[in-house]
Amino acid sequence: MTSSSLRLARIRQDLDLLSRLQRGIEKEGLRVDAQGRLALTPHPPALGAALTNSRITTDYSEALLELITGTHSSVESLLQELEETHRYVARRLEGELIWNQSMPAELPPEADIPIGWYGTSNSGMLKHVYRRGLAYRYGKRMQCIAGLHYNFSVPDRLWDLIGIEGISLEHQRSKGYLALIRNFTRYSWLLMYLFGASPAVSRSFVGDIPHRLQEFDADTLYLPWATSLRMSDLGYQNKAQSDLQLCYNDLETFLQRMYTAVTTPWPAYERLGTHQDGEWIQLNTNVLQIENEYYSSIRPKRGTNRGERPATALAERGVEYIEVRCLDIDPWSPVGIRAETARFLDAFLLFCAAEESPFFPDNGHCPVSKGNFSTVVREGRKPGLVLKRDGEDISLREWGEELIDRIRPYAELLDDAAGHKRHALALDQQLQKVRDTELTPSARVLHAMREHNLGMHDHALMLSRQHHDTLAQGPMEPELLQRYEDEALASIAEQRAIEEADTESFDEYVARFHAALRAP
């Protein structure tokens, strides 16, 4: 019996643990006006305070809504909560709607794009100044890109069943999740092929950025075989980040490199300084202002206490879950993701956790995996596309079919635990995409634009209007509506209380925030 078969057999003997998988979603979406132009209005008060509302906040741009679910033991309840939040928001966006595409709507001049505002408290200003720094470092247009983050965790019992050892539960858990991340890094190109849905961008978004895009029409640029331009070098990329090579072989090395990045000055940022005209413009002049600035397709995560740094929490209590960050918004789903996508992700991530996951060579670097990912992002639907595996060429189709065959036993385990066949069906749907590129979301986007004779902006606006009407007119129980309204009001009161309770200057607060970072 192979090691893979042995692990599967052990999990099958304890199927109940698969009913305790946990998943959550953070879904971004720009507020736009009725013509699809970026909303320049403040975060709507009816949605509560972005600083303190646990369900509805903003991410980077003031117009970039982020809708957050709790953790769920089923895909059905997860998407139900996400839809309920979308319905509430749709009812409260007066004259505006959510842009249901990853690449931005029609943008105003760079100077007019609003940065997220979280009030006058020290904690709110820290979030705002961090985003000012991002604007200086990457440009404000980048702060309007939207995605969907999928959080995932497994019961601790799984690590015992698949033979992950550790000197403590925290150590064992961290080793297990880092092994998952290594496999994810090897195989995440498949997610970009299957779910990438941003093959085109508005010409106004690109501006003067050097590019090799082709003209789709007067207002739209694209790459004919691209799957996700959001995850290409048009996204959050710069020289400082491109030189940063984190390691997922062990948590200690990962944290050491992260610590180095958030404490090492970068010459271009030093020239900017932290202040202009007496105001803060960035939190520091280091490669990364804070840990979350590192733009990656997956992150090891751990819940933090108020004022606690993410790296310190990871160092002290280990990894708690992982966050998948490479998913585009599904343009045809009112909530940005379909149930079959979530079910495939669960099977894929369980596969990544349970399968053998060798260390990356060369001090933890993985250039081949990154190269495969980049290739699929830019030309994943190219006929006969070849990737690299173990030093050999392999076609995307052949490797994709092999991977889905390897994932299938885990989908069947999830189905057996749930008492249905929906995970296997989700796999079958993705297998059809591997065999026919025209079924992929990126191909469907381009096909629909040509069919309707619409550019990227007008096509996305058409779908966004349809979704807005579906959500705004859909049913919502009065009790549920009241709960969302009460939470919004409570969050405004909580923000006000935080502002009134501040007793130190912002300079002192920033210094204390930096001091909270501990060397690993």
C-alpha cells in the first residue's frame, strides 16, 4: 500500500472529522455608481463603521467593500451567510452597486481615488496611514483590485492520521499547514486555470504602466490566452517585493524572513520618508510596512489579539488556518463564488494537506512552481501549453487530469462524510474545463464580450446590475434585516468609544505598534 493510500485509509476510518472542516470567506467588491464609475462617496453609514463592523468593512480603497463571513462547517451555510450579507448591502447602497469583477471599474485620476478611512482613533489612523503607504508604493489603482479569500482549517486529529509529528500540538499544526502550503504552491496553477476570470482590463486601469497586452477594443486590453490578469505583474508587484523570498519549509525560517522584511529599510522608501508636510504617509521605510503587505497567493494565519502583530502571534501560538488569496471574483455569481467552486477547493485543500509534501530545495525557494503559476496566469488556455514538473516538460492538460484523479479520493471522502455526491460532481465539472478550455471562466468572459459586442467595462456593468437587482429584490426576513441594522449601529458606537478612549498620541501609538513586533 502506498503512503497516499495509507493516509486515505486512515482518514476513512475517522470520517466524522471531515464534517468538522472549517471554512470562511472574505469577499471584496468595489462600490460603483450606476454607470460603473468608481464611487467617490464615503463608506455608507447604513453599513456601519468599517473599523469595527465584523461583517462589512473596506480593504485599501474607501470604495472597496469587504464582506466577511464567520467560519462554517458546511459550504451551504457559508454561502447562505455570504448571500445574506450581500442582500443587506444591496438594499443599503443608494444609487450604487457592487462591481462583480476582479479588475476595477472606470477609475478617476489617481489623485481622486479615495483611500480607506477608519475614523480618528489611533487604531483607525494606523489602518489609514498603512494604506497611504500602499498608495505611494504601488499606486492607488492597485488598491481597487478585488478578489475572494478562502479561509480553511482542518481538525487537529487529521495531523495524527496522516503522520505529521511535532513536539507540541502547536508545532504539529504549524508543520501540517506549512506542508499544505508547499503542495498548494506546487499545484495552485490549476486554480488559476479553473477559476481565473480576469483576462481583460480597462485601458484606463493600465494607464502608463509598461505592458504587453493586446487591444480588444478602444476601451479594453487583454491577453488572448490569459486566465487572471489580476494575479499577473499588473497586480501588487514591485522591486522590493520581487526580491523577497519567503520559505514554507518551516515556520521559524518563514518568520525570520518576514521579520527581516518588516525591519529592513528600502532605499526608495527611505527617500520618501514617513512624513510629508507634517503628516504621516507611511508607517516606516522598510521593505514591508507590516506583515500583511506581502502579496502572496496563500498565507499561514492565526487570530490576533488587539494590538498584536501577526508574526508575533504566529511565533507564539503557531499556525491556526490558511488563507487562499488567488481567487478571482466569479462574474456570474451574485456573491462572487459558486458552491461547486467551494467544494472543489475543499477537496483540493484536503488533498494538499494529506499528500506527501517534500521540502523545497535551495533554502526554501520554489522558482519552478512560481514559473508555472505565472505561465498559467498569462497564457493558461494556450493550445498545447507546457509546464515544468520535476525537471521535465508536461502539458497542462495531462497534469491537470492527473491532479484531478489524485484529488478524487478526497472528494469521495468528503461526500461520504456529508452523505451526498456534490464534491465528486464539482470535480467532474472542473475536469471538463481541463479537457475544453472554452469552458473556463476566462474564455467565457471573452466569448460573452464578443457575443454582446461589449468591452470589459460594459460587460461587467451589465452583470453587476443584474446581480444587484437579484440581491436587492431577494427575500430577507425582517428579523435578519434588523440584526444587520443593529450590528451596523453598534459598530458605529464602538468606533466612537474607541476614539474617546484614546489617551496617547498617534506617534506614541505607532512606536508601540512597532515595538510589539518581536524577533523570532
